[in-house]
Amino acid sequence: MARNRSLDVASIGLQCLVFLAFFTSHCNAQCDSVSRQQKDEFSWEKIVPTKDLIWRDCYSGHQCARLKVPLDYAHPDSDSRSAAIALRRIHSVVPHDSPEYRGPILINPGGPGGSGVDAMGGFAGNLPGIVGPQFDILGFDPRGIRRSTPRVSFFESRAERAFWKPNVPINMNASADAFARHWAYAQLQGQLAGERDDGSLRFVNTDYTARDMMKIVEAHGRSKLLYWGFSYGTTLGATFASIFPDNVERLIIDGNVGPAYYENQWGDVLIDTETGWLSFIEGCVAAGPSGCAFYSPSPLEMKQKVDHLYASIRARPAPVRTDAGYGLVDYAMLRTTMFFALYSPYRTFPLLAQALADLDAGNGTAVFNMASAGPLSSPPFHCECDPSQHRFESVDEAGIAVICNDGERFKTSYEDALKEHLNMSATSNWYELHPPLRIECSTWPEYPKENFKGPMGGNTSFPLLVIGNTADPVCPLWASHKMSDVFPGSVVLTQDSPGHCSVSAPSICTQKYVREYFINGTLPPLGTVCPVIGSPFPPINPGVDADSDSDAQMVFAGMSAVDRDIWDSVNELAMRTFVVPFKLGGMR
């Protein structure tokens, strides 16, 4: 007899309520001691937002502040509501009163929805070695995101969000109804966004974040922006340059989305993904069996092995139990893990090769561990004694809010959306991870669209430096050229490498141009293509002793002290996973 699904859901809900009640009672006994332990730790809640920047020490040697800005820039005089932007900086080595001090470089790590505050505790710590000691490095959480308030949230509790996320399909080819389910959840998503809006949701957009950046610049007593944006951060940077063309001092956009962002025309974002995947296959073949665990003698045989893995994992997902958790390695997890490995090839290609070899031998643990550490993963949900502990955690819906507020609402039918997806998929099988983004906004609330919606471009007070990789899996090189076309005087610097954004591979050439641009305003010659050092199979060990390794000796021979600083930084950056993935397929 068929089970009643409504009874199943009710039963699950009742079990959850019982569990949560038990967990809360058990947790409450520890709350007082936990609160006492955390009482003296740094807290963003203790920083009062102000119109002037008031810095306080935070995060072991950094400084933090919250800047008060208008919530509604279209009506700043009649609307008294405000937003608070969270900022975190690495102070310049050079004192601020020194004539050598050049100011703060604002950074954005991507998304939309990425946290610049978090980036300061990760990859941004390597940027001073590239740009030089004359600059502060300043990360901020864009409005509505993470620690910047008011925050975006479509859900009334963390538990509700935790139950939503696993149900939304992440791969449109994982099952017969995956696309239909994704469509259905997108309809609910727009409805929830409108119902749970506290009145601030429509002000979370790229235009207003660019205006927040201008406020940050002005709060430093300056009139022009220094900026380095990655992935979606290129859209933010280009938006700033379009709105404030006379307020650009230096602006780098690295790993470009392209100028058609506001038109939601992103059908070509994955055209270089297969090139990145081929770099894995060809690199593994070239490395040989001692350098690549998934080695086969030819690219064709490598592809056949991968196809065999797809078929076997579809037929029988691999159960995995580790000390940290458990789950199934299925087709969707395998493909997603492979895709995100293309973002940081120097870090992940050897790991992916070993994981695929293990899976081919029947062991899915390594794939599971890579997926668990990937950008779409979340820690296992559990209740906390102190609800404020998660007040500023990252939520997926923040990025969707930015995308849907930025462009016009698309009223599209299921049939039209499916047709568009099938057309996109015909150009690359990686589009199974990228359903049309117009789906996500098809039931978005009908807010007034007073914000900037393009077109991007214009004559800026200083020319932009536009950077693109030859095999970026999600921001193809053509997008960098398209972006450069709309900003006269800008120059495209090409980095000959796979990976997402320039810092995904070690290139002293690229980052020396970055340094010279920030310090002296020097642009690379037109048509410059920068090589990278080494190969992902295997990368040069960043901790190697140059006197004992012949490969390292070749790299370090003749390096100046500045070049060595840049090398140390870019080599460490290449071994990180840092750039927030550009939103593919929406909320999950």
C-alpha cells in the first residue's frame, strides 16, 4: 500500500520538534557557562555603527568597524532607515602619516554573497605581499550579507533553512525530475522572499553596494577608489566605475562576468569549462603514473575511465562513513566536486586525481571529503545554546537576492525555461550544473526598480586593469575582453592558465603587473599574456628549500627581493580555495 506523503512529512516534523525540545533542554544546562566563556571574545554586536569609521582591534592583529550608510539611496532624505556595513582591514606596514602611504585597497571575493570580512582571514592575508606595504587591505561584507545589516533571510529559523537546502537539486541531469523539482523550488523561493521581507530586501543590490563603497572611500577622507574585485566582484567594480567614473584611482577586475550581467544574459559563462577540464586530463597524462594517481596513457582513455565512473556511480552510489560524517557519493556529488576542482587546479588537481582513482577502486571517501570541504557544503546542523552565535552566518539566499534585485523580473513558463536549459546544455554538458538563472527570479516580488541596471561602461578617471585566465571554468576570457570594450583605455591582461581568477595559479608576471598598476599606475602592453610557474601535477612545494631542489632553484634564480615576496604570496594563494563561486543554479 502506498504511503501517505503528508503523514510522512508530519511525522518527520513531529520527530524534529521532539528532538529539538530534548536538545534544547539538554543545551540550556550548559548555556550559562558557554556565555561566560564567550563574554570577552570579539563581537560584531558590540560595535555601534557610525558615520565615521571607528576602528577597534579584532581577529588577532586586524581592525574592524561598522559604517552607517543610507538604506535607500534613492530617497536618503525622506527615508531615515540605515544599513550597517561590516569592515575588516589589514593595516599597511607603512604608517598612515608617511608620505609613502597610498590608502586602502577594497576587495570583494565574489558571489554575489561572498564575505570580504571572511576573505581577510583567508586569501586576502597574502595580498600585501603582492601590492606592497604602502596599502591597507580592506574587506567588507556587502549590504544584506553576513555581518552587514539588515540581513537577507527567507527563512524564520536555521532549522527551516537546513531542511530546505538538501531538497533543492544541484544537478539537472542527476534524475529524471531534477529540473522540474528545481523549477518548483524556485517558485517557492520567490514566494518566501516576499512573505519574509521586513521591508529591506529590495535595497540589497549591486548598485547600492557600489554606493556603500563610495561612502567607505569618503569615510577615509579620500575621493577616489582603490579596488581589486574577483568573479562577481568584477560586476561590482564595473558598476562602481559606471556610476562614479570620476572617482576611480585604481580598479582591477579579475575573472570577469561580463557587461551583460544586468540583462541576465549568462548563457556563455561555461564556454571555457571544458578547456579547464581538458587541462586536468592532459596534465595527468603528461605527469605519468608517478605524478597523477588517475593516470591513463592517453586523454581518450582518461575520458573513458571517467565515463565508466559516471555509469557506475549512477548505478550504485557509494556509501561513505568517516569520523566527521557520512553520506552517499552519487552522480551529483561527483560532478559538482569535479567542477569546483577546476577553480583552484594547483590545490585540487592532485587531490581530485587521487579521489577519482579511489572511487574507481570502490572507495568514495576522498570524493566525499572533497565535497564536504567544497563551497556548496554546510556543517551538520545542530542547535546552539546562544542563538546570537549564528546571527551573522552566511546564507545562500543573500546571493539570490542580489541577482534578482539587480535585473528585471523574468516571467517565464516552465516550458520556456526547460527549452532554454536544453539549448544551453547542447553547448556543454557542464550546464547540468547551471540551470537558467532567470528561473530563480521568475516569482521574485514586484519591487520598484530604481537601482542602476546598466549599461556598464564609460570613460573613467583612470583606466581599468582587466584580468582573465585562458581556461577559467566560470568566467571565460571573452568576458574580460567584452568588459574592456566598454571602458575606453582599459587593458586586458591574459594569464595562460586554468583556474578561477588570476590568483588560482602562480604567476609572478601577472602579479608584478598588478603591483605596478597599484603603485605607479602602469598598465601592461596591449596583448600581454603572462605564463604561470610549474604545473598542478605536481605543484612546486611552497615550503621547499631552494638550495635542495633543482626545480625551485630554477624558479628562484635571479629573483629580486620584491619578486620573491610576490612568489611567496602567489604560490600560497594558488594552494588555497578562496574565491566565492559565482552563483550557479541558485539557492542550495
